[in-house]
Amino acid sequence: GDLLVAALAEPVGRCCEVPSAILPAVVKADCIRFRPRPDLNRRFIMYWLNSPTGRRNAEQHSHGVGRLRINMAAIRELPVPVPPRDVQDQIVATIETHFSRLDATVASLTRAKANVKRARASVLKAAVEGRLVPTEAALARAEGRDYEPASVLLEQILAERKAAWAASGARGKYKEPVKPETEGLPELPVGWVWATLEQLGEGARPFAYGVLVPGPDVPDGVPFVRVGDIGEGSVADRPEKSIARTVADKFKRTYLQGGELLLSIVGTIGRVGVASAHLKGANVARAVGVLPLVERISSQFVVFAIRSHATQHRLVGAAHEVARKTLNMEDVRATVVPVPPLAEQYRIVAEVDRRFSVLDALNATLDANLARCARLRQSVLKRAFEGRLVPADTAEG
């Protein structure tokens, strides 16, 4: 029943009523408890403070640069309109009638967004299990032709990698990439094969993580990719931070050329995307693994395979806890992904992109409607305290 007022943005002065379910409880310094007189409707005051005019008043009584703060003395001075109690009750009842409808709409939209998220996961699952498009084996059988299974593609990749190592004049014994551990993994469609990420790596550049201590932001420095720059299958073309070249040069192996997979390996495990050509010359943080893949594989298909629930589960399970969850590069190299024939990879990528574009458009519509609900909520409060929500004869009474 107490009211709590936020002393910090965003927005400053926002107010809520304490639910009895959380009691007993205490407040911290930036959360101010307010107990109105018993002859006032507490929720009337709460709605007033959350209304556009109430928030504007709170901002005008606040101070601070960048992030507003309101102190106790200023909160005591905030003006509150006080109509007769029956009018307060009528205004609160009308507001809550509208809000209950908005709450139902928001709940429906939120469920729809959850369904979109599940649909996206379902698309990825079907894609990496060979159920999204006709398999190359099935098409070849229907068309009476041969096809190159992924096992042959993988053998060629490994042979070319070994030949490139020999041609480079490197000394010592050639180290074969780690082989997949397939025990307990599901059976793949005809023509598919399991491979480790290291087997799909280009070999000339090893998988590596980036700069340990980046230092301060440096204007016109080396663009610096952090975990926050990696989204759901994408990497920002323009990272927010740049670092000194003298610092970045200590980690020359993680300078980007464009086309590498970038994988989050510290904190949030498993975010992945392909570095675009715009990121050529950029470097990465310690929490980001750089995975250069061979050109004879679809990097985007590998992204989908890593983003699938099964692979994410394996990555998170392999991570160990220090200060934060951390994935060793050895575990990254040994991560197993399914590989279909190359032509099938491209068909899968095209179909996933098509379906995701439909889901993205639906999600954008849902977000727009959620934003509209938030605006309508503020509109209800605005009209309520302008005397345009409750009939005039009621308010005058």
C-alpha cells in the first residue's frame, strides 16, 4: 500500500504501489517511500506522478547532467491536484478500466513475441536437422543424378589444408585438426557429416581470442569489436569503441580481414555472426573468439548451426566458471556441427533468411503495437488529469 518514488531516471519520479506479497521489505537510498494521508486515494497520487504532467514536474525539480536525480526535499515540493475523494475514486476506477484492457493487449502481444521467438528456434532446428528444404540426396535420387556428399567435401577441405601447410615450408610435424566426438549425437540425413569447427577452419590463421587490456577509447583508432557488438547472428559494422593501434598490434592474429566468424566466449556464451568487409582492419576483445573458416563452406550455415539449441547447449555446458562463464578455445575448436553438401547449405541459408525476414516483419509489427500501448497508457493518464476522462458532471459533483 505504500508508494515508492524513484529518485533516478529513467524516468525520474516514476511511482508504484508496494504489493503485499513482497513484505517484509526495505528501500534503498534511491527509492523513496511515500505514505499518503488515509483520506486520499493512494493510486490517484500514483497515477498523477506517472502522468506526463507529473513526470514533467519531477524533471523540473531534478538536477544532474546525463542522468537526472531528484532529492527528498524536491519530492516534498512536487505539486499534486487534489479533487474531492469521490472524484479521485472515479478517476482511478476509469483509469484502471482502460489499463486492464491495455494490460490484456500487452499480454497478448507479449505471448505473440514469445511465439515468434519459438518459431525462429524451430526454423533453426529444422535447418540443421535437414528438414527445412529437400536434401541433396533426395533431389539427386528424384532427378536421377549423382551428388557430392559432405564427407567428400570435408575430405577435400582437410587435404587442401594439409597441402597448404606443406607448401608454406612450415617445420615440424603437421597437426591434424581435432576430430568430432559423435557418441550420443543424433543420426544425420543421408549425405551429411559431423565436423568440428577446427576441421572447417582455414588453417593458415588459427582460432584465437583478442585483446586482453584494450585501454581507453581512442578517436580514429582501431575499431574494437566486443560481445555487445555481436547480435543474433550478426555483427555490427561500426563498433562503438576504438583502441590505440599500439595496443591492437600486440594481438595481430586477431586483426579482421572480413568473413571470419566471431563468437562470444566470455560472459554471454554463444553469440555468433560473420564479420563483414566493413570490419577489415578491426580487432576484437578477449571475450570474442575469431574463427576464420575455409571458403568452401557456407559461413552463414555454420552460424545457423552454432545458434541452434543443441549447439548452444553444448557450448554453455563446456564453459567453466571463473569470475564469469568462459569458454576455452580448445572447446571451441572441438565443437561439433552438422555439415550438409555445399549446394544444400546454400539452399538452407536462403530458406532460413526468407523465413526469418517474415518473422522479423511480424516482430517489428508487434513491437510497434507494444509501443503504441505504452503511448496509449500515457494518453489515458493525460486525459484523466485534464478532466477529459471522467464525465464533467461527475467531476463537478
